[in-house]
Amino acid sequence: MVSTVLGLGLTVATLAISAAVGLWYARDRVRSVEDLITARGSAGERRLTATLVASVMGVWILFSAPEAGASFGIAAVVGYAIGEALPMLAYARIGPRVRELIPDGHSLTEYVYARYGGAMYVFVLLVSALYMFVFLAAELTGIAGALSLVAGVPQWQTAVLVGGGVLVYTGYGGVTASIGTDTLQAVVVVPLLVVCFGGIVASLGGVDPIHQGVVAANPTLLDPGFAAGIRFGLALSFAILGAELINQTWWQRIYAGASDDVVRRSFRNASLANGAMVFVTALFGIVAVGRADVVTDVTSAAYNADVALFVLLEGAFPAWVVAGVTLLALLLVVSSVDTLFNALSSLITVDLSRAVGADDRRLRLGARAFTVLVAVAAIYVSLRARSVLRLFFLADLLGAAVAVPLVYGLYSESVTGSGALASSVAGLAVGLAYFPDLRGYITAIPVVGEALPAADPLYLTSFAGAFCVSAALTVIAARVSEATFDFDRLGDDIRRIDADGAEASD
């Protein structure tokens, strides 16, 4: 273990360096609200790849990924890695299409409003904002719990330090500052992850002793054909793909790229890097089962698979290994929290410019004020609602239901707002019918509750059902529709926020 003083020292140093880099990078680059929320055309391939890698890799990969490995083995590890790689591959195709149709855009919600109308816009806005806020609160909850376990740092101190420290530079520099810090964080995080994994393997005596320990504890974890692992891995693939397609973070990065080719190559690069990183961190969970007392029975009060890596670290590891993992966790949470602050703020700023037509100075002030509000709310939730991590799957389910209807409108002239909304709601209904986490509430609904099928504890039927049903209904709705949407309208309706803060719209 590391001392509380060292834990706090690493936290303060990480935040101070990140803030200094972010403020320095944004110093002469944020001249308007456009720079604050899009950093349009400013990132080349290396920088855009770095921000895509750093932004997706939050501290969750030290909790959720090892938990999947510890509970379901190598099949789930592979599924998790594929699930993280798929969204980046999808954006490699979607990104250039978005830039072609909406060259002056800023957010996914303004696209939905222009393409589908008010009802679908409200639905997507709520789903996207909920997903990102849950992600943000969970990140703060995770790092606070991690530092409490390995260094004895009070959780409120960690949450306030991280939330407040990141706010210092994101409030000033927006997404421009975030891209600057992400570059540094990606350069440090990737090799540090490799070093930490190597250090843990070496400290445990190498691969053979680790393999023997896992075989003795639970040999099914090493079976790639383990049915439960395959089902859970597939569920994660549907859940992550759906959730990331409604994540404003990536829509911001689409516009930050210097060109279509840069966007395409950067997302492909990030796909490989993100998949590899999740694969490595998920292996921590399998290693932990063989060398620590990891309880994977979710019905047990002693369940601790969600902190499997940190249970493993409670053993006799060298202080440098524990310090390295602590630093890794801090870098991961900072890289994702600043991105989420900006993404949530940009959604409101763009909508505010359309609704009230404020000037550039007021919009920048509004964006920064909303960033502060988001930070305070996320810190509060992370301290008060320890079960916030349980909301992740609900947010993922919402994303799985709406993702295809949202993206399909970029390619089909026939799909309408009512068709997309009905398809999304139908997919969500199917997903909820099999969703285990809200079972008590759903079965209490008269008539409906009695007709529900059995819940799927591995979530595959829920996530795949929501995704596939909404996708199929969207295609059917487009086929039977006689509508012909003019894609040129998107570029006409969605414009840059000009010097007066007005954004053109019908």
C-alpha cells in the first residue's frame, strides 16, 4: 500500500500538471465560443488519436474490465475489448459523413433537431445527457474508492480535488484545453499500463504461477468457449456500441479533426489502441481470482469482483507497483472527466445559442458557468449515491435502443422523426422486458408485469433485443415511408455560431 500523504501528493501533482498543460495549450487558441466547444479543425492525426484514446479510457477500465474478467473469464475479456473497439470503427465511417452533411455543426442534438424534429430531439437529449452524467459521476466515485482502498484518502477529498482541479482548466479552455491535456495523458497512460501489468506479473512470479493459480481457483475462466462468458461479452459489445453512438464526446472530436482523412485514420487508430487497453486491464481480473480472495457471486454480501484489481493490490506488492497503478488511475480519471465536462457543457451551449441568440461573450460565460454546475452536481452525486455505478447498464440500454435510429438518418432520406422515435421506444420496451436491474419496478406494472418474460441476468437478450429491434423497425419504417428528406437542409439549418452568437435555424 501507499501512504495517504503519497496518495494525496500524486493526486495534487497530477492535477497541477494537467491544469498547467491545459491552460497553456488553450491560452491563445480560445477566441470564441466555437473554439471553446469544438476546437474545429485544430487536431492532426497524432493529436486526434491521442485525445480519442485518452477520452474513452476512464478509471472504469480498472474496475469494470477486471470485474468482467474475474466473473466471466477470457471470453468476456475478448468481448469487452471488441465492444470498445467497435464504436471507434463505426465513427471512422460516420465521422466523415457528418462533416460532409453538417460542415458547421457542433453537437449530435442539433443534428437530431434538424433531421427529426422536437420529439426525437428531447428524447435523444435526455438519453445522451443521462449517459454522460452517469459516466462522469461514476468516474469520480471510482477514483474516490480506489484512493481510499490503496492510500486511505478520504473519499470526499479525492472527489473535490479531482472535480475542482479538472474544472480549473476545462472551465477556461473547454474542449481545446482537453485535447491539449489528452495528448500528454495518452503518451503517459499507455506505457504506464504496460509497466504496471508487467510489474504485477513479475511480482507474482511470472506467467506459469499465475496460470496455475487461476486453474486451481476457477478453470472455466480460461475457457474461451465458456457460455456465460460469451453471452456477457456479446452483451457488452451491444451495450458499449449503442452508448458510444449517443456520446457527444465523439461528435466534438469529429469536428476537431483537421480533415476527413485525419478523422477516418484517427478513429481507426483509436479502435486498435482502445481494444488492446481494455483487453490488458480485463486480464487483471482473471489474475486476481488466482491470487486473491475475489468473491464473484453477486448475491453475496462479500461480493468484491468490481474492485478485483485493488483486492489483488492489497497483497504483498512492491510500493512502486501500487504507486504506479494509483498514478494510472488518476491519469485515467482526469482524461475522461475533462472530456465529459466539455461534452455536457457543449450540448447546452449549442441549444442555448439557438433558443435565445446570445452574443459570443455571453455564450462563453454560459458554457463555463454550466461546466461549473455539472462539476458540482457530479461531485455531489459521487459522494452521496454510491450505487451510481448500477445506473451504467440502464444508460447503456437507452443508448442501445436509440443508436441505430439516430445514425440511420445520416444515410436514409425516408426515415422520419416519428418513425425513428417509435423504433427507439419499441426497442427500449423490448430491452426493459428482459432487464434485470429494474425488475421489481417493471413487474409491479398491472397486466404488463404478469406478461413479462424471465429477466436475462447476463443482459444479452436485453441489450441485443433493444439494439436489433430498434434497428429492424427503423429500416422497416424507412421502407414504408414516402418521405424524402433533403440532406442539404442539414447544412443550411445548422451553422457556425457567428460573432453575434446567432445560429441559423428554421
